[in-house]
Amino acid sequence: MKGIIYDEHKKRYITSTRDCPSVVQEALAINISNKSLFGCTISKAKNMIFSWLDKELNLPQVVVLEFGGNDCDYDWREVSKAPEQDHLPFTPTNYFVDDYESVIFALKNKQIIPVLMSLPPISAKRYFSWITRDKDVSPEKLLVFLKDVQKIYRHQEFYSNMIAPIAEKCKCYYFDLRTKMLCLPDYEDYLCIDGIHPNEKGYSFISTEWIKYAHQIGL
């Protein structure tokens, strides 16, 4: 996770000073190279990972993979232009599974241990309000396409639910962050105003759970 948060005072995205990889690295006394990119999908990452595996001489023992959040998203401006039409997410589900499995195979081929991670839950209402701030994205037209705002949550959940079967099929470790966050009294307290990125409190929680899981599986 990149550690992206939305700073409501600066009115822009910034990187948290206590991002998850930094906290976990310090707690476990290991070296973590954070390769995450803002807005990255599995299809974009696949070619970058293949190139990295071919060129990098000092490959890691473990790679944590978290994809799906950007893959399941839409070009909301295009949806707003023609809400009655069918629109595909940035990575359709069949490509999502195929690309994920291709990345896992490539990592294992280099004797790297992949650890897959479920997606943190989102706030559909917050995200809907966030994307419709854009003058070119009409809330009324988006509702024609979505039918109801909570479809945003269900659609993202659908992508998250594909990850565990991929991990099982490919015999990978699987860190179910989503379930841990849904067990919180109110997980939305751990999200930024945009409804999709964890806030500082969220990253602190995620770091703690990652440290527990790393000890659990002996990493």
C-alpha cells in the first residue's frame, strides 16, 4: 500500500508519514521496498513486474500483492455521458483473474513467495459524493447506471472476493484484511473523506494486523 491519504487542510492527496510498509519494516526489522503506485491496476502492474523480474538482480524473498481497487473502478465521466449504455471497469473480471495468476506464476518462477491481500472495504456514499464533485460527472446520471449507490460497494466487494480463490488455486498466502476491518465497530472511521483510501487511523490498524499476520505465518 502506497500510504496515500487525503489531507483535508491541504485539499490534496499526500503520503502518510507512518505508511504501512514503513511501520511493518521497523517492527519486524526487515527491509521492505514499496513498489506500489497510485491508481495502478493489475494489467498495468503485470508488465512492470515482468520487466522488474527480468532486470532486478537482488530479488526479494516475499512480494505482497494487493490489486482490485483500481481495477474495479470506472471512467465515471464516460459513464455520465451515456449512463444507459454498458460500461466496463478498468480491468474486466476475466482479465483480472488471468493477469493476477500470470503475475503469481512469474513470481513463483523466480522462487519468490507471493502473499495476496483482500481489499479494504469502502464507503459507497462517500465515494459517490467524491466522484460527483466533478462538474462532468452527474450524480443523477450515475444513478441511472448504478441503480443504487451501494452498488459501488458491492462491485468492489465482488473483486475482493475473487482474490481468495486465486490464492487457494495458486497455493499462496492470503491476508484477509477486509474481514478484519469489517469486524470493527465502524470501519468508515478508518477511511478518508474520499471513501476509498485509509486515513492515518486506518493505516495504523492495517500495520498492526500485518505485523500479527507476518508473525503468524513466520515471515
